[in-house]
Amino acid sequence: MHYLSLFFDYIKIYMKTKLTYRSDLWIEIVSDLLFQGLNLLFILVVFMHTDLLGDWTRDEMIFIYGYFMVPYGLFTAFFNMWNFTERYIIKGEMDRVLTRPVHNLFQLVLENIDPSSLFGALSGVVIMVYAGTQLGLDWAWYDPLVLVLLVLSSMMVYFGVYVSLIAIGFFTDSQTGILPLVWNLQNYGRYPVDIYNRVIRFSLTWVLPFAFVGVHPASYFLKKGEWQLYAFLTPLMGVAFFLLALWIWNVGVNRYRGAGS
Amino acid sequence: MDAIRVHRLRKEFQVQQNREGLGGALRDLFDRRYNQVVAVDDISFAIPQGEICGYIGENGAGKSTTIKMLTGILVPTSGEITVNGHVPHKEREQFVREIGVVFGQRSQLWWDIGVIESFRLLRKVYRVPEQAFNERLNELVERLQLGDLLTRPVRKLSLGQRMRCELTAALLHNPKILFLDEPTIGLDILVKSEIRDFLLQINKRYGTTILLTTHDLQDIEALCSRVVMLDDGRIIYDGGLDELKRDWGKGKELLIQFGQPCSPERLRALTADLSVTWEAVNEFTLKAWIPLEQANLTEVLGRVMTLAEIRDLRVLEPNTDDIVKEIYQTGAGKHV
């Protein structure tokens, strides 16, 4: 409860600082949407040359992409710690965080909120609805609830992967190039995994489980028989990765060495 | 009850050793060498509640490392710490609610947002009730004259203004223990003395235990009854400031102004058996250094008075600066 009210207090203040740099905010939103639009265009271009990719149709792909944008947008809005090692470990700002009576990771998340990414999530919903009607999907009354559950699970998968990777900073004390690498890999999660070869398919499901932020949960709504099992696995994977990441993080914090004097 | 108790506390760091040159850097890539550096070497001390304790030492002596362990930021390699009944790094979130921290070199406030908003956010973070918060804030704002700073963002404040805000931020939740790491660094004399007065007042009124590190020995003289001195990770002195002066201040300096011109030679002859050294400041004024082991003040003054009329006399207390310098130069001091 306390954490929830803190969450809103932080958001209020950070919205305020963001809004003082108004032009920045608009540029961020527009460039974000442009980037997503370009990705969507890519899918459309591919399907101008073929009707099926694997056994997936164009509208199904677009639906998956729409789903992908929702947890992605929400996650990047509430988790923006790409400069964590630089700012908090090398410059030692972690000192400040550790002397406050709120869990340090929660504080870090709050301090790095970037609400402009929420627009991406919103457009994801629009795309899903559009592709869904094109496909003639029928929604049961509980499907919106399932959507919320799956989106939350996908966010936990993101959280698990990135918090674990960022925690590496505690062990190395310096920047590692692994973050942008993984960041690029996550884009593969928005295409059906059966179009890849077996090694990649396995990795995207179990190692860096980015299939669970896109294609797997989305296939629940597409009612794609064999893939539905994976959709139900999403919450489990989310919780597992979330807990694993928290554990790695807490071990890492105890190795924090601070900077300078 | 002791506010802080430390027993055989130790912190080691692994420091990467870089080889020289580009070739060395390439070798480092595959084969790294590490050096074990002991930053804090088995220190033990206890600070009773309500005391202001100065923690001094040269750069790299391990002061900040100790403070960071006491505040729960760093995890000690070995040894025990109890601060306010908690083990800092184990019950971090519980523990930090009752302490205040100011690092002179690093801001505790949010850079981009207004001072008052930082304070309001801290109220939520520390769960201070609204009314208690307002009373406390008003008191601090009045005492530290923050009135017109409150609406400005932290990044637009001068160092002195920022430090006053940092102190306020650290005290909003009425902590029992206040840790200050070089709180007066880079400040002008006016702000320094204002902050010293303020700390004394807080200590008197609320019984707040204060542990501060500093390079400015005037801070120590103005504030501390107790000094812990650190060198190379070890405690080389732990005790009262007065005893420090008595044990290490080996003599007294005397400034005497005579009614008529006086040469140092005549005075030297007069006090030859007392090994007092004389030095002329000008024609009328002389400076004497009296080693306390061999002579006492009355003896010297008695003899001098027979010689000439004394217009003015000043006894210069041994200066903490000099004492500290001497302790470091003689190296070990007395190990505690």
C-alpha cells in the first residue's frame, strides 16, 4: 500500500519535470511511434510478397505485433535504467538510494519513469483491436482479464531479463556491452518462433524468453492450437524470471562498492 | 546505551592492477591481476548516545569506507556493527529510517525538482506524519533561513545553500543518529560556522548522536568532545579532544609584549636552564615556547618579570592542526 502511494507521488513529480521539457517529450513520443510504424511497415512489405509466413497470416502477425507493443511500452515507461551502471555505480549515486527506507530497486524504478512510452502501449492496443476485427476473433468476457494477466507476465519476463543483466554492473564495476545486444534480440520475440531454426527457437523460449513478450501470449487470442500451451506458461515464466532477477539483484547490491571517497 | 558499536570491523577491496601501456592493457584483457587492499583494518569503537564524535584522518585513511559501512551502504568483509540496535546492511530499510546521512561531496536531493518537492517526497519515503513534518520543516526553514530557496530546483543552488538543504533533508524524519561525511567541504567561513552552530543546537535539543568526518579541524574543535583518528585503516587515537591536546601538545606558546625594547639574547640567558626557546617578533614583542615537561609557566613568567615591565601577555593554546600533524609525522601514535 505504502509502495503504491509512493509510486503515484513519484509519477506526479516526474511528470512535472518531464512536462517542463515539453518539446523533448513530444519528440520522444513521435520518434517512438515512427519507429514502431516502420516495424509495422516491414511486416506489411513482407506480406506483399507472400501470403503465409510459416503458417501465420498477415493479420495474425500484425496482431502479435500489437500485443508485443503493449508490454513493451509499459515496461519501458516504468523501467528506464539503461544507464544504471554509469550513473549509479560508477558515479556512486547508489549511495543515496541505499540510505532511504524503501527497497532500492523500487526506488530506482521510480526514479527512472518515462511515461512517454505509454503512447506506444496505447497504439499497441489499437493495432490489436484492428487486427482482431480483421481476423474476426471473438472475445469472451474474461479475455480482457486474461490480456491484463498476460501483459503483466510479459512485463515480468522483461523485468527478469533486464534486471539480471543490469545487476552484472555490481560484479564488474564497469559498463558491459551486453545490454544493447540483448535489447536487439528482444525484437525477435514479436515474430512467430516457428519461423526460426531450432536453436533460436529454444533460446527465445527458455534462455532469453522473449517469445513470452510477444508471440506466445498473443497466440492465446489467435487460438492457435499447439501454441496455446505456451501462452499459459507465460505467467509461470514471468514469475520465475522475476524472482530469479530479484535474487541476483539482492546478491549484487551486497557487492556494491561505492565510488571514490 | 551505545548508539554505535563496532567490533573488529574490516573491509577489503579487490583492486584491479593495470599494466602499463597499450601492450599491458592487452595483457590485462586476458590475465587480470588483483590487489587486495585493506581499507579498514580491524577497528573497534563505541559511541554513546547523544555524543558528537569527530572521525578524522588523511585522505584514503578509511573514513568514508567506515561511514558507508555504518550506514549500510557497504557490506563489511568481517567484524560486527550495531547501530541503534540494528545491523545496518542486514536490515537496511528498517535501519535507515532512524538515521540521517549527508555526504558533502554528493547530493542527497533530486537534482531536477524543487527543494520543497524533494522534501515532500522524502516525507512520503520516510512516512513522516503530515503534522510532525510541517512543524519540523518550519523549524528547520526558519533556523537555516531556507525561506526563498524552497521553490528553486536543487541544481540552481549554490554550494552553501545546497548544504543547508541537505541538512534539512537529512533531519526531516528526526533521526536518532546523523552521519556527516565532510559536511563543510568547500564552504565559506560564514556558512561553516552557521552549520556548526546548527549541529550543536540539534544535538542539545534532540540528543541526536552525530558522527562526522572532516578535514577541517576547526569543525572538530567547535563540535566534538570525542575524536577518533584513523590512519591507514587503523585507529591511532580514540579519546577526548582535551586529552589529545594534553598528551600531544607538548608545550605552550607565550606571546609577551614588553614596555621597553628587549633582546631575545637577554631572555635566553635568563631562562637557560629551562630550555625555553625565544624568538623576537619585533623590538617589543617576543614569542616563547615552553616545553611543559621541563618548565612551568609561573617559573618562566616570574623570571621574566624581574627583567622588564610586561604590557601584554597571551598564552597560545596548542593548535589541533599542529597536534594532528605531529601524530601523523611520528607515525603510529598510540594504537588503541
